[in-house]
Amino acid sequence: MSTTVVSPSSLALQTIEQTSINTIRTLSIDGVQAANSGHPGTPMALAPVAYCLWQRFLRFDPADPVWPNRDRFVLSIGHASMLLYSLLHLTKVRAVSKDYETLGEVSVPLDAIKAFRQLDSRCPGHPEYRWTSGVETTTGPLGQGVATSVGIAIARKWLTARYNRPGFEDLFNFNVYAFCGDGCMMEGISGEAASLAGHLQLSNLCWIYDNNHITIEGNTSLTFTEDVATRFLGYGWNVTRVGDANDLEMLSRAFRTFHSTKDRPTLIIVDSHIGYGAPHKQDTSGAHGEPLGEEEVRLAKRNYGWPEDKKFYVPDGVYDHFRQGIGKRGKELRDAWFARISKYRKQYPELAEELFRMQHRQLPDGWDRDLPEFPADPKGLATRESSGKVLNAVAKHIPWLIGGSADLGPSTKTRITEEGAGDFSVENYAGRNFHFGIREHAMGAILNGLSLVKVRPFGSGFFIFVDYMRGSMRLSALMELPVIYVFTHDSIGVREDGPTHQPIEHLAHMRSMPGLIVIRPADANEVREAWKVVLQLHHEPAVLVLTRQAVPTIDRTKYAPASGAARGAYILADAPDADPEVILIGTGSEVALCLEAYERLKKEGVRARVVSMPCWELFDDQDRDYREAVLPPHVKARVSVEEASDFGWTKYTGAEGHNICIESFGASAPLKQLLKKFGFSAEKIVAAAKSQIAKHQA
Ligand SMILES: Cc1ncc(C[n+]2csc(CCOP(=O)(O)OP(=O)(O)O)c2C)c(N)n1
Ligand SMILES: [Mg+2]
């Protein structure tokens, strides 16, 4: 194995650029070594690439890392987190509060790097948005970062089209850079996202591919021999190469090529040597995911012309160098931008106000003034239909509520029909209706990217296809992004499409995800309440689970108002004196069945209560008094009714309760046959209620 010597010259003879690059390398090495875990090799290799981008090009003000028009840097290779932490530290990026106020202290002090991967350190194993200021998105699951970067780039195009006005053509003009590796390139999501980025000609997007031929199991010759350049040319990208990751001038040329390419995204393929400078580990998978070891660290430092015994060493002049480069440039750009925006506010007060509210995750005044009330109707309408109506009633008042579907818009009813809403496309980057194509996983990541720029995104599809986007949805939840997922076709109610399209375990699966709000409304008025709740969320993604088929619109003069849905669960119909013998708990399309059963039981003198429970998470958040008023602990006779797996339901019915559910895959048939086969009828509920009463009296 050949080892290139990075810098034969001693520190005193190195240029400040070289010293700065080596500081990034050695901080990364020392962080990993101290943690005794982590990934040193890639930061060592990419230090010059990151240096070149940040110091020479990135329009980013370390003193204000949330300035809206900053360039975004995404480290899609999240395992190389020390690269980012070193940059954040050396450029002295400031910490930002949850309310987006810049605080005095630095985001990543040297002590945080020394505590890399330790509990509560600002330097966790993988970069975490919201935890470490300057981290633009959480990365770690390979491919997510690059796909998210597409969403960020799309958001920028949308902001530009809507808010840049004569005299303010540069209000939004930021670029998005993402570092990715072989793993990102192998993951399917990068293909989905790159395909859409090419189609949309996202000229503000630049991916830097670390072509080091190494992954965990060894050389990429094991698994990955495709021609990445040709692949991206096929997607419609501009592709350029840098044959040596250490060549700052070649790198600069590549970034300038990106800047001058106005009609497509750019991929820069950079050949690098993982573990650069470590004599026994360079170019091996051994440099990927474990500390170099004390001896190898010494040898690497010797190769860098570094004092071998010094740890976490930042030589004189390095901080200052970054301050004079990215720091000075960033501050000037940032200050100029804020000066511009105050002029903009005078000239375009309404647009400026929109921007302010959007950037603070607020809603416009009166956003809910046209929310529809749906009259009682035994035939009713599908909750996807009512959702479409509610969406349109709010969309006209929230201009930055934008989104679409993975090619199922006509089915999910998520089109914004208002005149002028338009379709987002190369011809119209101001369009509000998005077409993600049949790319669910990328859609999820793109929604995250949009939300990171603080527009309010929604995405839709068939509920079954959450299977294809869970990885992205989990990051919405982890990042606390208020992304809205609209999923329709929520049960065997999809009928003849059969088991491939009938969700069974999906509700349980979504409900088990921390931080995700899952709402399955029973009728049109609960749909309205659900949207109302969801739109007011700031830190939680939400999933609306909606029917394909019509469900009755419940008579609210006879039963309780739908406003109870906002509390997650509420008493819809009750026994005399609020003293039930049995509680029927339903969600979505099954609530109507529960009401039917309730009426029959009532006729027979059985005291039943119906609880509509559209959202577990919201209900669990209520105080104990409310929860116990809805589900009194002494009433043990309980029946849940949901056309899905009963996984988790015993939490509400108790182990001795009864769960009417589906424990197998569905089947392809007309709905009547399916309801019979799977036992969803008022008779079955009545029978279960009676046997519950008998059981708990015994
Ligand atoms: C979706 C996903 N699968 C697997 C992993 C585990 N993993 C972390 S790094 C890595 C290898 C990545 O190789 P590459 O992208 O070439 O990075 P390099 O080793 O060159 O830094 C793997 C498999 C992951 N983080 N995400
Ligand atoms: Mg690699």
C-alpha cells in the first residue's frame, strides 16, 4: 500500500491553508480516539474539500447560522460527523436558541469535541439537527442527507420564485451543497432524489461525491461497479471530476463550474484516500469506522508535520484564518441581506410579513376562517374527500402551505385547486402543487428539506406505502419537523385492490414512532378538527390516515361535537347518567359501526358508551382527569374496533378487553364480502360488548 505524505514540512513551514486543513484532520482523529469509537478516515480525506468549500465559497455567517439566505451544507455521510464538528468549531459557529435567537456562546466548544459521542455532548455520533447549531439536517441513515438536500434546493427555488421581486432579485439565491459517499450513492433514495433534481433542473444543488472506493466490508469492487458519472449524466446533471481531494485549485474550479451552471444540478466526483496520511490504514476499510490507534495517530500526525504528542491542538492563526475567510465574507453577506430585507419590508410589506411568519413557523391571522362545517349525512363522504375540502379551505390563507403526492394526487385529494396555485415545475417554480413522481422515499426526505427551510410541506400517498418512506418519516420525527403526511386508502376499505394495498400493521407501526402524531378521523368534521390540530403543530410531524370509501357524517346534534377530536379521544355517545357498562372504542371508518352497535344495545337496555379515538398521542397527552373521564378505570368491559392489527390496543382495552381487529393480510373482494370475512359489523360489536359485560360481571 502506498501512503502519500500530506505535508512533509513541519508546521512552521506550512501555509496557513495547509495548517487549517490539518487541524480539521487532527481534531477529527483526536475526537474519535478519545471516544474510542467513530469514523476518522473520511474526515481525514475530505478535510481539504470541506476547507475549500467553507473557506472559499460557502455564504454562511458563523455568527448567525440561521440567516435565511445562507448556503446550506449537508453532510450526507453522517458517520463523518467529526468533519462537520471540526468545521463548526474552527469557524466558531454560534449557538442558536429554540426560538432562533443567536446566543453568545459557540455551538461546538473544544470540550464538546473532546466529549465526542458522550452523553449530552454537542458532538453526538451523527450530526443532529436542533441539537447542534450549524447542523442543517440530521444525517446518519445513508442517502437521507442527499435526498433532503433536494428538498432544500426545491424550497429555495420556490422562495425565489415567490419572494424575489424587481429590485430584489437576489433576496433568495442560496446554494445547497451535500457531501455524499459510496453508501449514499448505493442507496436507492439517492437515485429517486437525483432523478427528480435533474428533472427539475435544480441548478442551486451541488453534490460532492467522495469516490474513495471503500465501504465497511472492503473495496467497492465487491458490490459497486456502476458508472456513477454516466448515471448522473443520464439524470440530467452536470458532472465534473476532481482527481485529487487535496488539490484546492481543482476543487475551486469545480465549485466555480457549479456556480456557472444555470440549468441543472452539479455532481462533483472527488477521488480521495480514506484515512489519508495514516501509513497502515489509508485506503483501507480499517480507516472507516474505528479509531486509528495511538501509534497510527502518531504516524499520521508525523505525516502532517504535526506535533505528535499534541491532542486537540489548534495552532496559532487557524481561528483567525477562518474568521478572515468564511467569517468575514459571511458576516458581510448576512448584514447586507438584512439591510435589503428591511427595504423589502417597506416596498412589499405583505410579502415580508409572510416571510416573517413562515420563518417563525407561525400562521397568518384568520387562516381558519373558512373551515367547513359538514352537515349530518348518513351516506357521507370519504375522509380523503373531506380532507381535500379542508385543505383547500386553509390553503388559500396559508400561501406557503405547499405539497403534493407521489403520483396519487387524484386519489389522495391533495391538490390545491385555487386559481393560480399552479404546479411546481421548471417553468413555474412558484407552483404550490408538487409532483414527486413515484418516489415515496425521496418524497419523505424532500418534505423534510422543505420543512427545514420552513415552508409548510405536505405529502401524500396510499397508507400502505409508508413502508417505502419510513426512513424519511423517522427523521421528520427525530428532527421535530412539522411535516404533514396525508395517507389515504387506509384499510381493507380499498376493497378489490387486495392485500398488497390493504394496510394492517401500519397504524401500529406509525403509532410506535416517537414524536409522530397519527390521526385517523371518523368523519368529515373530525377531519376538519384534525387539520386544525395539525396545522398548529410546531415540532411534530403528523400523519392523517384517511378512507378511500365514504363514511357517514355523524349527526352532531344527536352525538357530541367533533371538537373533542382535538383531545385525541372523546365521548361521542354515552350511557344514561354517564354510567356505562361497556365502552366501545373506534377509530376512523369503524366509529360509524360502533354507533350502530350502540343504538342496538341501547334498544336492548344495555348501557354503552362510544369513544371516538382518532389519535392516541393527543389522548395520551391529556391530563389524567380527562383520560379517566373518557375511559373510567372501573369500566373494564371494553371493545376496540379497528380494521387493522390490534397491536397496542390493550393499552386502552386492558388485557381482558376485546379487540375487533385483523390479524392476517387482507383480501381482494368487494367491501361487503370483506367486512363479513373479517368480522366488522354492528352484530359482532354487539356480541362482543355483551360478552365483555358478562365476563367482567363474573
Ligand atoms: C441506510 C444505512 N445503511 C447502513 C449504514 C451503516 N453504514 C455506515 S457507514 C457505511 C459505509 C459507508 O460507506 P461510504 O459511504 O463509502 O463511506 P466511507 O466509508 O467511504 O466514509 C455503512 C454501511 C448506514 N449508516 N445507513
Ligand atoms: Mg466510501
